[in-house]
Amino acid sequence: MFAVHYTEFGGPEVLHLAEAAAPHPLQNQIRVRVKAAGVSPVDAALRSGRTPMSARLALPHIPGVDAAGVVDEIGPGVTGVAPGDEVFGSVELAGLGGASAEFAILRSWAPKPATMPWAQAGAAGTSVETATRALDLLDVHPGMTLLIDGAAGGVGSVAVQLAVARGARVIGTARPSNHDFLRKLGATPITYGPDLPTRVTSTNHPLNPTSAGANRALDPAGAHLDHARDVAGTRDVRALNADGAPADRAHSAAGALDHHALNAAGARVDRALDVAGAGVDRALDAAGPRVDRALDAAGPRVDRALDAAGPRVDRALDVAGAGSLPELISLTGDPASVLSLADFSAASHGVRLSMGELAGEPHGRHGLRAAAELFTQGRFVIPIEAEFSLMNAAAAHTAVESGSRRGKIVLILDDHPA
Ligand SMILES: NC(=O)c1ccc[n+]([C@@H]2O[C@H](COP(=O)([O-])OP(=O)(O)OC[C@H]3O[C@@H](n4cnc5c(N)ncnc54)[C@H](OP(=O)(O)O)[C@@H]3O)[C@@H](O)[C@H]2O)c1
């Protein structure tokens, strides 16, 4: 078969297309004829030789851990999939590669939705697994606010969408030119970098309305209360006026010590007060239920608005490894509510660093089927920043190392390159 490989560590220029022995699936594995293969930062790091994990590679090495393709061999113990099926997933991660090739062995997979482009399917595997694992570990559930630091990248953009699908409100950090991209994925964007808590606090976003939302929530109650008071007040005044005039006239008449007039006046005053009293009572009665309804209606909205108005972040996911852990802890108030995927100093902050199966943790492979289902519902995409042919694998690695990201880089295998 043909494959991208490298025989020495170094820059993207060490990548070459070459002939390689075709692999065959072992227990619980399948082989696919690859249609697309993702390129991730870890592939570039391994190729560079700068990560300690590079020492585990036997050269020549075929990079790539994610692929999508058509099943053509089934390993022992595998059920529920047949040759000819279109699937997407990841290789055996312990092997740290093998996907950038004509044939790849997958260890985890899910059926590819018929409408999912090959590029998206090929790039999905580890991003979906990682994001799912992180959201599981953080126990992200409906109504929570999750902050994702590094939300526009391969893992972050997937985590945003899966968290929104779980019913969470998501604040995502990215460079300003990626803010619209994050909005489209369902997150409220803010710029990453120092002083994150201040920007989170001053964020006025629709998912998390601040003062405007609070005012809107309070207004209905206020308006009803004012209206009720006005109604009562007007009737009260009208009643007192109506009383006042006859009473004055009665008092004039009484000036001549005419007890009859006084009595008559008194009676009229009493009647007037009775009328006024009833009016006030009716007004208050009428207002009462409306005030109650208004307060009832306002209550939850006020609570939501007040919740939202504060800088409360329930959980924080560090995808970037850019040194933000102390700020993420200050935002959530608890290191246990923060998870890092990329900061190797996490333990010194009391924060968990998740490395997945390689570290013996529970995996998030079930996320593949969930993502496929969400895709068919139009609620999920794998954002693709750029596609390259297998011949241009070096350019794909260069792109991955460029730093700025809106989703994934992917290799497309349309035809045999020979
Ligand atoms: N532990 C695990 O299981 C696991 C699994 C997969 C990946 N990872 C790691 O997770 C990290 C991200 O992977 P990825 O595939 O998502 O990488 P990626 O596609 O290259 O994305 C990285 C993102 O980081 C953002 N970023 C750059 N500087 C930042 C800063 N100072 N603060 C916050 N964000 C910043 C960039 O945002 P802009 O584009 O907006 O500048 C970019 O979108 C890598 O370190 C990778 O090795 C860990």
C-alpha cells in the first residue's frame, strides 16, 4: 500500500509518500480503505521528536490517529460491521499512528452518516472522543455554564457543540477573528489571554443576559405593580374628591348649627367613604392577583437573570494549555470543577489532567455515535479548516503547526497517487 511516513524526526519536510506493508486487523479491530485522515497537533509533535512520546515510535512511522473509510477486513471478535460499510473513528492509540495511508486499522469506530462528508468523518475520531471524555469527567449537564479555553481548535470546536447539545451554556475563548466562528457553533466568544475573569464578568451575551436581562425580567413585575397602584390610587383620589365636595357643602350648611345638615353631611361622608373604601378594596383586589401573577412570572426570570448576571462559571475546560488554570479556578471557585487536556502543570494547581486511554482512564468513544446522530439532526459538524491531498502531507503538518485554527486539518485520499 502507499502511505505517508518518516524515517527521522524533524520538520514537515521529513514526511514522504512511500510503499509500506498493508496491515491486517487483530482482535476487536477493523481495516478500512481510507477516504480521509485527520492531522492533529499530536501528529506534528510526535514527528518533531520534541515530545517524550516520540521515543516510543519505531521508525519508519506512519503518522495519523484518525481516519474514515470503507471497511474491507474484519478482525476476530468484531460484530455489527461488515465489509463495504462506511465508518469513521480512530486507530489503536497506543500505536500513535497509522492513519495517513491507503489502509488503516481502526480500534474505535461508528457508522458514518451517509450525508457526512468524508473530510469531516476522517477528522472526527480523537476530537470527538476527547471532547466527550472531558465533558463526562466534568459532568456537564443542562443549565450549567461551561467555559472552554481554546474553543476554536479541533477539540475545542467539537467540545463546544457537544456541550451545547447537552444543554449547557458555553463561553469559549478564541482570538477575535474566530469569534463569529464560535458564535455559529453556539458559544459566546471572548478573547483568550490574561485577565480572563474580568472579561467573563463583563460579557453581555444572549445566553447569559446581564443587566438588560435583569431589567427585562423585573420590568413586567414593576409595571404591573405600578399599574395596580395607579388604579387603586386614582380610585382613592376620585372617591375622596367625590366625598370632599359634598362634605364641604355639608360643613357650610352646618355652619348655622344645623344638626340636620351635619347629620346629612355625615351620612354623605360615610357613604362617600364607603364608596371610596369599596373602590380602593376592589382596586387592590383586582391588583392583588395581577401583582401576584406578575411576581410569580417574574420570579424565575429574575432568578435566571440574576444567575446570569453574575460571573458564575460552573465548569471550565482547558484545551489550550496556555497557563490559564489559576484564572479558571478563580472563575469556578474550585479546582475540581476544572479539567485540563493540555497543561502538564495541572496537578500542581490541584487540577485533573485527562490523557484518556493512554493513562488508563475511561474513554469517550461512545461520543462517536452521539456525534453521528447529532450530525444527522443538523446539530453538529466537524469544522474543517483545510483539506490536503496525501501528496501534500507536509503542507498539512505545516498548517497544523501554524497555531491559529478553525477546526481540523485533513488529508483526502481520492485516488491512488502513483
Ligand atoms: N489530553 C488529551 O487526551 C488530548 C487529546 C487531544 C488533544 N489534546 C491536546 O489538546 C490541545 C489542543 O488540541 P487541538 O487539536 O484542539 O489543537 P488546535 O486545533 O491546534 O487548537 C488549538 C487552539 O488553541 C487556541 N489558542 C492558541 N493560543 C491560545 C491561548 N493563549 N489561550 C487559549 N487558547 C489558545 C487556538 O485558538 P485561535 O485559533 O483562536 O488562536 C486554537 O484554536 C493540544 O495541546 C493537544 O495536544 C489532548
